[in-house]
Amino acid sequence: MNWNITNNYEEANHHPVAVLNGDKTRQVLSITSTVGSTIEQNAVGSTDPDGDSLVYSWSFYEEHVSYTRTVTIQSSSSTAVKFEIPKDAGGKTIYIILEIHDNGRPNLYAYRRMIVNVRP
């Protein structure tokens, strides 16, 4: 970790800041939705304190959720994505993970999680 061996901020890479739907905190966000609806998520405003470019990856997190089938995320490597709530997901939860990493040395990562509570 370069920031441990230098007093100069510019000589070390720093973690990017992942912004989820305008929220800049590190909190897990939660929304409620209905079966068949289309959910839009975005990482607009995410930044890197060193000015490095960012790489985005969105994924469906299958562990520790009640909905265990696949959720397909459109444009999963862009700042904005869409996915449809499956017809058999009523009464279940779906977790979507935003992963961002920079192109600094070494690559550093930031994560955000969205929990979608699907009404029955």
C-alpha cells in the first residue's frame, strides 16, 4: 500500500467512490418493486480521487437472497443499467451489486449493493 510509505498524496493510488442512484454514502440501498417491472440503476457521479478512468460491472448476487434464479442485467459494464423483475420473484429479494475499479496501480475497487424487495 503506497500510501503507507509516502507522505505525498499524489504518489499513491486511492479507492474510487461508487455512487449508486445519486447516493454517495457506503450504505446498502433498498427499494420496493413489483413483478414484471423494469428497474433502472445508475452509477452517475462515481469518481476516482486520482483522476483515473473507471471500469463498471453490475451483477446479480445469488447468495443470501430469497430469489435464486437468474436476473439478466442489460449493459452490465456501463454506468446505467436496466433489469426486469422476473414474474416468479414475488415476495422475494434480489440483490444487485455495483463494482467499480480504477486503472491505477494497483487497481482499486469500490462496491455498492442494492436490495430489491419484490411485492407478492
